[in-house]
Amino acid sequence: MSYYNPHLMTKVRSEHLMKAANGKPCTLRISSFFPGYSCSDGTTVGCHLPVGGKGTSTKETHLAVAFGCSHCHDILDGRDWKRAEYIVEKYPSAFAYRLLSALVETHAMLVDEGLLVVPGGKVI
């Protein structure tokens, strides 16, 4: 299958991946870009990153999920639009880098738990 259109990408749905966020640290850590604000204590959830594949009545693949606290999740999803606007306007490159880093950190945790497996891969 050709992936010229991100809306046609194969999507993974896994409640195991989404529930793996419980009890984990926030890998997003984007709330700290706003002065005097930081990650919240408490529940961490799987947060869909804003990448290709989102469409009408559908979210991105669960492979595009990072673990996030409520503050970071609200910023990422635009519910805290004041802080989201500030961060994207002031620190666009740092914001993008943080999202990519969060995805890699989350994937590493999922590999450690055996929830993300690469056939023939070796954990080093």
C-alpha cells in the first residue's frame, strides 16, 4: 500500500498501549515552556500527537501516542489554548523537538514492558 496520503495509513488501536501510561511519568514535559507552569502530579494518560492520520471521526494511530500529565495533555489538545498559543509562538522548534523526544521516550517504555516488539530487534 502506498502512503502518499496520511489519512490512508494503517492505524494501530490498542487499549494496552493507551493504558500503559498509568503510573508513568509525563514524557511530553511541554507545560514547563510556559513561565511558572509545570507538569501536574497525578494521572498520566496516552496523548495522541498531532501527526498525519487524523480524520473525520478518527484519531491518529496509537503508535503516535506519548505519555502526558493533565497540564501537558490540555496544552497539546488545545483545551488550554492560551498556553498552547504562547508555546507554539515562542518556541516552535523546541515544541516540535519535545514532541519527537516524547514519542521516542514513550516507545522505549513500551519496548521495556514488552508492549511494542520489533521482530529481529535487539534491546541494548
